Amino acid sequence: MKRFIPISQPSITDLEVAYVTNAVKSGWVSSQGDYIEKFERNFAEYCGTRYALSTTNGTTALHLALVSYGIGLGDEVIVPDLTFVATANAVTYVNAKPVFVDVDPNTLCIDPYHVERAITSKTKAIIAVHLYGHPAAMNALRTLAQQYNLYLIEDAAEAHGATYHGQRTGSLGDCAAFSFYGNKMITSGEGGMLTTNDEEFYQRAKYLRDHAMSPQRRYWHTEVGYNYRITNLQAALGVAQLERIDAFLNKKRNIFERYRSNLKSIANVRLNFVEAGSNSSYWMVCLQVDNYSEKQRDQLMTFLKKCGIDSRPYFYPLSTLPMYADSHAYTPIAHSAAAQGINLPSYFDMTDTDVDYICQVLVQYFISVKRTIVLPTSPVTADALAAG
């Protein structure tokens, strides 16, 4: 069997199996049960917020936040052009307009300078995406939000456990949306979470999440709500994963540091940048090659695949997607990064040997691109590469 190193996969142990089995045996398998309450309580405590509200996924968490703030038709929400499509789609769901702005060239997170230039009388919120696990410049964004009376929403789907000036993501804005998809820092299969310190917002979101059903009068609904509830089975998995999050973060950091040590001698190659005062979760190991075109990036990914190594391109700038192509956004940094960047494997059960092998393949590739490249027909072994 060919060796294959995936970009990501969850780490499931006996702890997760025990909690999910317990939830199954309890009979509470749908949207009620002790694990839901425990997951929300423990997650709020972890983030340092008063409230946490579980949802079906990170996208619905964002949608629920926007609806709860009353954002809708005629409103504008500023989002970074370099992010997963869900960030903009959630804005579109409420019939508001996503306004795309450029990102910081180092952190790849939304740039406050461009945010301020995009604010109009129609702007109602800023969504700060902590891209690939690095916190956005929340101090500057918070100042802008207060100055212009805007909501500041964290899209923390990729940044569980990251910190900004000693404070965890999830507690840095008016609210935050997390994802627990299978490739995230912790997973519940699918699932999401809203965190906030605002009781009025929390109660509003909780009400809308459950079909907007009256707490006093069962099956009485005064407005259109949503079925965005997580199941007790998913929450059981989430509770177990949250108990292991410190180990996950340490492993991600160690994997990144090994990449950095092995690749430090390669010119024009950049890995994740971490700004002073921030701690990244290193959700994904990011590799950018200066001055690369999209075609050259794809050639590198093809080479990695032939060597049994999975990889992913950065997200496309949202303003290039067909449904957002009329935005007329000018985001050269987002476009450049998207063409140059890939994500490398960094799943929790990776070994040092796995990382070393990937780095040796990369070193060999960057040496060989200076002449004709002969792609191997079977995975290159670390020993063969080391032998030259």
C-alpha cells in the first residue's frame, strides 16, 4: 500500500467512545441531554465568556448571530476577502451585503486600515476571521467598532484556544462563532458554538435557535425561527474533545516548530507568521512561496500528491467567486497570498518522521525546480531523499 499522509483527521480515543456511548445509552440522543448543557458550560468557561450556545455548525452560528443583531436587507457587513465562503454566505443569508476588504500580508487576517476605508452609513458589523488559527488585530478592530457603533463578530471557526494579548478567542468581540467540523481543533462531527458576554444577545439567539418557540407556551411561535440545535451525541463527543484541547494545541505547536526548523534554510518560503502578543492555534500549517503563480503552486501540490502527501490550496478570494464577482473589491494581498499558499498536513497523530519526510520532499522539490523535474512514480522515501 502506498504511503499517504492526510492533511487532517480527528483524534478519537476511548474517552470519546465512552462519552458518546453513555449518551446513546441514556436515550437522550437528539437536542436535549446533559452533554449539551455541559459542553456549553465548559466551552464558555474555556473561552472566558459568560455564555455559550451550541449550534448545528459554524455557519449557522454566524447566521444566528447576524439575525440576532437584527442585520438584514440594506445593511453592509465587512468581511475579509481571504476566508472560507461561509463567512460571506452567512451575510447573504440575511439579505445583507458582504463588503470584501484586504488582509494583512503577514497574519492574513482582516486589515483594520482597509476596514475603516470600507465603512459607510450602511455598515452594521465587522466579521473578524482568525484565519488558519491566528487572531485578527482585535484591539484596532474594537476601536473602530466602538467609534462607528458597529458590531464586532469573531469568526473563530479555525482558532479554538488561540490567544490575543492573553485573552482567548471567543471573548474578544461582541460575540464569536466556532466550528466543530471534523478537521477543526476539536470536533463534534458537525456542530458549532456562539460565545458572548451579552445576556440579551444570548437569550435572543437561544430563542431563535429553537424555532422561536415561546418558553412559556409550548408550540407557540411569534416569528420565524430556526432549527439550529446540536444533538446530545455530538455534544458528548465535543465534551471529550474539549477535555483534550491543551494536548491538541501543544501537538499543533510542536508540529509547526518542526516544520519551521526543517525548512528554515529554503529561500522565498514563508510559514505561519505570529504577531507579537498573539498565540496561534496553528490550525493549519501554511506555506507560501514568494512570487509563485497559481500554476506553480498547483505543480508543487501535484508533486506532493505523487509523493503520498496531501495538501490544500489557500481559500480563493471571495470576490473572485461567481456569486460575489460584482463586488469590485480591490484586494491584491488576498489575491497574491491565495495564489502562493498551501496548507500542509498537521493532524494530531502525525509523527516526527512524517513531518521530516514532508520537509525532505519539499527541500528536494525546491532544489529540482531549477532544472527539469522528473516526478516519481511511487512515494519518495525519506532515506532516498537523504541519500540525495
